[in-house]
Amino acid sequence: MIWIILALSAFLRTYRITDFLGFWFDQGRDALVIWDLLHKGKMFLIGPTTGIEGIFLGPFYYYLIAPFYLLSRGNPAAPALFLGLLNVGAIYVIYLLGVKFFDKKTGLLAAFLYGFSSQFVNYNRWLANPTSLPIFAVGSLLLLLNIVHAAISWWTWPLLGLLLGLSLQLEAASAIFFLPATVLILFLFRRSVKWSHAWIISGLLAFGLTLLPQFVFNFRHQSILFNSFKTFLVSDRSFRPEVTNLYVQRLNFYRETFTKILAREPRAKDLFLVVSIMLLIISWRRLPQKTAATLLIWWATPVLALMFYHGNKGYVWEYYFTGVYPALVLLIAGSWSAISKHFIWGRWMVAGLLCLFIVENIKPYLSTYSRKIAAYISLTSIVKAVDWIYTDAANQPFNTDVYVPPVIPYAYDYVFKWRGEAVFNRLPEEKLIKKLYTIYEPDPGHQSLLDKWLARQAGIASVEQTLKIGPLTIQSRSRRDFK
């Protein structure tokens, strides 16, 4: 059964990967950095920026996906495919966690829920650093549970330190909470934890090694990371217990975030919320206590801490919980399994919940995957636009100009470079040329900015041909009074 679940999960995460791969500002920025690594040997000590000014992730994510850009000659679909399959691996580890620390039914239920949740499938198809976090998170959980249950080897502690450190490089906003959760869990179950000074030191050393690139970068750049982190925590007082309406907003956000992993419709989400809490309470004493408490602490730590978060204008995003979703799914699956095992009515209730889950999550797949082209800006639409420009220009030189809502068209810069060097053996001209091609995306939120850009283009060059590809508009233009 688990192999069927994994196979279907892989299909959902990789089907028409190029057609439905969102390729935007962050993806283009990351791809350009990796292009310079592969073609210019330009090494780096930091990775993607965070939402906090002056704080950068470590470089692990870039080095993790770089081989797949290399093997595919620059095609972003290759690293996206890798990340999708990496998350299938995470589903298998979730299954192993369920089987080892609950029972086989829990393992299968958890793998089923995580594998077929349309929300998790969407997360796993995202070409971004948080997408690679789940397998490191569940790996850390597996090691931590082994420590709590005194089932460890000499390499358990250093491997846990390594995975925690690499998790911080992949998505600090999620993984930063792994650290207090780990300390709290080890303290709570300290009587059953087997440890030695050598093991703990090896774990701390492995963790510290993962931070070495950022330490080197920090001291090379006037302590920019340390100063920014100090400003974030101390000067800006990003975490503070103030009585405001933020708490209500945050609770509503949690309700929406954690129910949509099971259902899409409001009534179905509310039903899952009420029933899941009820079943967890009823089944709590029938669950393995160390395991259930560990999973609850792992999930609850960021949930509670972010109730007091005011930094970065108070923004909290769904991907902040990327590393704790598996713990929540295991808790849900464990309670469902226990209820179905100990109560006759529980079997019918769990069967009904599973049917509702399937109905709620199959609709998004049917509506999305039946499209010929994505309604949003996908890699396919950008590649088709760029290839059309290269083909239309034939061997003549040309300039390009692109309008995107985030202002900086990194995605198009990368695709022009990738297709130009890998397929068409030339790049757009940097000096002004009579022939100009423009591409623009819709910008309903800032239509006036797009109108100004179009007016400027109209004053520069006349339109000769217009083409629509999905949401994109491509125009062939000729500059006026150009000699």
C-alpha cells in the first residue's frame, strides 16, 4: 500500500512539471546565482535573502539544486522535479515515523494525508528553498524521537546537529523554532535520554559547521548579519507580548492555515477542525505519550511563539510552518488510528473523514491539471514567449524590455540567458538596436504603473506585432527615428 501512495504522490508532484511551475522573481534570482556558479565558477557564502532586511540564509539550498541545473543545461524544471521527488522521500520518512512510534495504520494514514493533500502538493511543486525543508525536518524528528526513546547510536547526535543546521539554511523562519523545541523536548524527557559529553559536543560541532559560511560572510562584511539580527530582536522588539487585535488576526490565520491542509471548502474545513480536536482529546491517553508529546511540542512551539511576533510588519506566511506540518499530520493520523482501533463508531467516522478528504482534495487537481496552460505565470509561458522572440528575430540583433509587478524581471533575465546560450547561441543586445521586443505581465493591483510603462514604450517604438501566451503579452516593436 505504501508504494502505491508514494507512486501517486510522485505523480501529483511531477505531472507536467514545466507547465505548472511558477517561475517568478525569487526563482529567477536563484537561477541567475546558480548560473554564475556553473558558468563562471562564482562561489558564494550566503543563500537567498529572508524577509528580514540584512539577514540571509546559508548557501546550502543553492548547492543542493545546482547539480540539476547542470545536468539539464539550465532547465529549471530539473531542480523542481528533484524537489518534488525529495518530498516523496519525506512522505516515506513520515510513514516510517508513524510505523515505528505509533503503528502501521498511523504510518499509512499520515503518508496518505500528506501525500494527497492538494495544499501540500502545491507546496511541494514550488521551486524555492522552503520546499526542500520537510525531509530535513522529519529526519530531525526521527532522530529526536530515537533519542527520547533511548534507541540511538554514536552518530545520532552529530546527525541531528547536522540536520538542524541545514534546516536553518533552507528556511530559517520555520527551522529557527526547531531549536527551542528540541531543547524543550530533551529537557522534558531528560531521564530517558542517553547522552555523553562527547555525543553532545559532536552534535554542537556538526551544527556549528553548517553556520560557518555565514560566520565568514558576516566578518567579511562588517558584521552585517549579526547587526541585522540584533536589530531585529532587540531594537525592533520583534517578539513582544502586547495586547492588540493581532492575537485575533493570528488565530484566524492559524485556523485557515492548518485546516486547508485537509479541505478547501469553509464548512469542510470547520468540520475537520472540530472533529480533529475532539478525536485528539478522546484518544490522547491511548497514544504513545512520549511520541505524542514530542510531536505536539514540535508543532506548538512556532504556533505559540508567533502569537507574539511583530517583526517584518507583523507578516506571517504559511511556509513558516513547512517544517512542522509533518508533526501535525502524524498527530492527526495517530488519533484517527487510535479511535478506529478502540471504538466501533470510530471506524465509521474515520472512513467518513477519509472520503471527505478525498472529495475535497481531488477537485483542485481536476481543475488545475486539465488546463492547457496555467492561468498564472508559469515556466512554460515564459519559455514560449522567449523562444518566439528568438525565432521571430531570426539572426537579427534585438533588444528586450520586460514589465513585471515586482519591478525586477529576474525570471526573464534568466530564461533569455538560458535559452539564448543553450538553444539559440546568442543573447539580446545590450546596446540600443532598432528592433525591440517587449513582454509584460498583467498587474491589476498597480494598473497605473503598467499604463505608464506602456505609454513610455509607445513613445519609444511602434508596435508591429502582438502575441498573447497565457497571461503574457509579447510585442514586436521598431524604434522610431533610430539610425
